[in-house]
Amino acid sequence: MPPRLIAVSNRIPTGSPSSGGLVVALRDALSASGGLWIGAHPDPGTGLEEMEEVSGGGCRCLAFRLSEEEISDYYLGYANSVLWPLCHRRVDLVEMPSTYEERYRAVNARVAKLIAQVARPDDLIWVHDYHFFPLASELRALGLANRIGFFLHIPFPSLGDLSVLSQPEDFADWLADYNLLGLQTRGDVARCLEMYRADPRAEFMPDGTVKMQGRITSVRSFPIGIDVDHFRELAGVGGRNPFGREAPDGFVIGVDRLDYSKGIPNRFRAFGRYLKTRPEGTRPCLVQIAPPTRERVQAYQDITSELEEIAGRLNGAFAELDWTPIRYIHRSIDRSVLARLHRMARACAVTSLADGMNLVAKEFVAAQDPEDPGVLILSRFAGAAEDMTEALLVNPYDIEEMAAAIHQALEMPLDERRARHAACMEVVRRTDATRWAAQFLAALRTCMPTLSPQVARLSSSHRRHRAVPDEKPDRVDEPLK
Ligand code: ADP
Ligand code: G6P
């Protein structure tokens, strides 16, 4: 029997359609090890000192409740109004009331205590995403010496942007308590190592790991993927035409949470530019599915208004009585309908200004008929672009270039579409969700074990009470793998 796996993420599987590849990937690993998944209950509550079993996702899930204040300050506040914009190169959107950070630290400390109640000494603990950067430090402070891995689903922030945090040095310190730090791309790894290179407490070891005040962390990229066969199956299932009698001639699809990092306003502008110069007689559509997300945060309210304004203006300018060029749906839709839409689309526009990976890009490629595939237009700022180099790569700040890419995608000859699709599909298969999870866990199992619980506790409280960093260690400043 492999060691038990405990996965921790703020959002846990609830059986809802948008749970996606992460759930599938972890569910397999969790059920193979008899493990459990811990995360926030979807509803706020007051029973903060215990966890409850929730059903969903085909694995054992334990949920902790967040109070209304914690949702405001930890989830909408520090996680999504400080760390999210920071990691997505939007420090101009960072909001910093002191209660955000206090509550973020407090929730991490509380969740660590709840995990410590159920964790066994040989469990592997796999923490996901920016809601829980300090979780390993809190677990170490409680004396846990388990192997703890962290995977960051979003971009790693740049060194300069990290200065926006009230105590930037804590960030590197939090991450140093993980045995394995998994990032999406090689670019993310480079940014993370740059942070450690600039930190006088960090030392680079000859095997590529980072040593900081006695703790050794391995930093590697593990590009996340999707459950390819399942998505292909969904896309291929017959059923009624989702458009009914309103089917467009040919359409470009966009599918994103309505997040400012996705570059949707520029996508609309580029489509508008394309409409102006499109070949005579064509009446293409942009079908944009953009469900609301984090709606109480001002920046999300602003992007919603901006998009409505642009869609209204462009439709006003170009629509005809029997043709609406932009079909914008501000709701979530059923995953099987989504997969069918991908298969019917002639192109997909992924125009993120910053994105960890972008699973929609992989889902679009997986959904295609290889004999007559649509074309992926992909922002060079999405993690997916690092490997999917045969997509039509675009700069999402350049409206003209994107308009030209839409034209190129819609006019592309069949041979070229097939060749580009085959190359992208090879990447989608090579990085599928199951392999992603298996590779991360294999790497975590081989990490150097951490100190014993007693030493872990001592060393953690020692660091907490030190006002100055350790003496500068000898450094190896060579680039690492
Ligand atoms: P992010 O994680 O930033 O939202 P990704 O593209 O990596 O972006 O992942 C989004 C996931 O959510 C994909 O699996 C996508 O299919 C799913 N999704 C996005 N919009 C919808 C929607 N309207 N309905 C159902 N699923 C959606
Ligand atoms: C991104 C993040 C996830 C988050 C998801 C949806 O994918 O990496 O951690 O769960 O967005 O955001 P939400 O705020 O609705 O959980």
C-alpha cells in the first residue's frame, strides 16, 4: 500500500461539472492510496473547530467552514485581492487592508490544526494554490515532519512585484517549508529561483535544490493537463445542436471565468477589428461563455461592465436583423455542451494577459475532430504556450495581430490545420492530468525527508523569533535545472 495522500485545496470537488481535470487526477491518486481531500465548505458556517464529511468527486472529502469574515478577508481579500493580482502582474489592483493578511495567516493556522488532527506520520500532504502558501510553515510549527508538496496553479510572481507584500521575505520563507514546490512552467521555475537568488538566506545545492535555514526544497515544473479521453468522449457524443435554429455559419469560441487576467476585452476588440476587414459575404460569430466569478471584488465588477459595454457597442455597429456577431453568455454552462461547442467551433481564442496554464486551450484541442480540426489561437502569456508552440501564438496586447490571427485561423487550409492540431494534441496527451499527478507524487516521494517532529517544531519556533536572517551561506550561483 503506498503512503496515504492528503490533498488540500480551497475549492473541493462537489461533483459539479466544472470540477474538471484536477479532480479526476487527484481522485485516482487519492483512491489508490485511501487518501482524503480537505478544503473549504462551499457554504459559510460557524463550526470552525472541526471538519465535516462532504460527498462529491468520488473520494473522501473533509470540509472546514469559513466564517463570513474569513470569506471576505481571507478568500476575497488576501487570496483574491492581493495574491491573485500580484501573481497575474496586476499589482495596480492589489488592495491591502491589514485585516486581509491577518485573517489569511489565521485561516492557514486554523486549517493546519485541523489537518494535524487527521494526518498520520507517513502521509504525503499535497497543498494546492495561493490560498495556502503558509500552510507548511504552520504544519511544521505543529511538529509535522511529513513530506509536504505544494503546487501553484497560477503564475509565479516576479521578484519586483513581490515587494508589494507587507513582509516580502515571508513569502520565500513559507515556500521553504515545502519539500517539493511544483510550478506550471519553466518560466515559473526561473522566476522562483530568481527570488531565492536574491535572498541572502537561501543557498543553491549542487543537485538543484534550494536550502534555506536548514530546509531543503526542490523546485520543478509540472505542466498540468486534462482528462483527455473523457473530454473527447463528451465532445463526440451526439445530441441536439446546442444552437437550435440559431446556428452560426462558423464561429470562434472563448470560454473563461470572467477574470481580468483572461484578456477578454482585447479579444472582443480584436474580433471587432476583424469584422471590419472580414472577407465579403462572411458572417462569423464570436461565442463567448464567461461565467461570473468573485463578484464581490471591485475589479471583477469593473471587468463585467467593461465587457458588456464593448459587446453592446460592437453588436450595435455590426449586427444585422438575422446576425449577431458577438454571442456573450455570462453564465456557467453544462460541461458536455461546452465540449460540443468546442468541437463545432472553427477556432478558439485564448487571450490571457497572464495565466498559469489555461486548461481551456487543452480542452479545445482535445475536443477536435483530427480530420477536420479547428485552430487554437493562444496567448504567449498562457503557460500552455510554452509547449503548444504549434498553436497560433499571439500577443494579447496587440489587437491588430490578434485580428490577423482570427483571419488566419478562419481561412487556414485543411493540411495546415491538421498538422498544427496533431502537434498540439501530442502535448495535450503527454501532459494529461493523470501523468501530471503521478509525476508530482513520484517526485514528492523521493524528496529528502524533513527533520523529526521535535526538531521541526524547534527550528520553526526558532525562526519565528529571529529578527535577523541567518548568516549568509556559501552560495552556488549557477543556474539550476
Ligand atoms: P482558470 O483555472 O483560471 O479558471 P482554466 O482555463 O485553467 O482557467 O480552467 C478553467 C476550467 O473551468 C476549465 O476546465 C473549463 O472548461 C471550466 N469552465 C470554464 N468556464 C466554464 C463554464 N462556463 N461552464 C463550465 N465549465 C467551465
Ligand atoms: C483558478 C485557481 C483555483 C480556483 C479557480 C476558480 O483555477 O487556480 O485555485 O479554485 O481559479 O476560482 P474560485 O475563486 O472560484 O475558486
